[in-house]
Amino acid sequence: MFRELKTKIRDKGLKLQYVADSLNISRMALNNKLNGKTEFNLKEIRALEQLLDLSQHDMSQIFFNSKSD
């Protein structure tokens, strides 16, 4: 579902396990969020903003656009 977010993670050269650890969640929980099975909470969104150096435009497109996939 979050294709653009997955791309940002890959472009930064980060491993999903590292991202999950940075969010204090399991890799399975991160996969569930990336696949739209569960939602990111505000704390996780803010952590991803910092980790991936996301702009406000990126944030809007990734998290608040109804067509995230």
C-alpha cells in the first residue's frame, strides 16, 4: 500500500529491520503497516519523517493522500 514510503526507505539504503527498530516495533508490525493491514500512529509517522528526512509534501503524499498505493 505505501509504495512511495517503501521507495523512500530503499532510496535511503535502509533495511526494514533497521526502520522497525527505529520505530520500536517488530519487522512484522512494520510490514503490516506498509501493507495497509494496520495504521501508523502519530509517533511512528514523526519518527519516519525524521529518519527519512521527509518534506511536508512527502508527508502529505505518503500519509494523507487517499491513493497511497
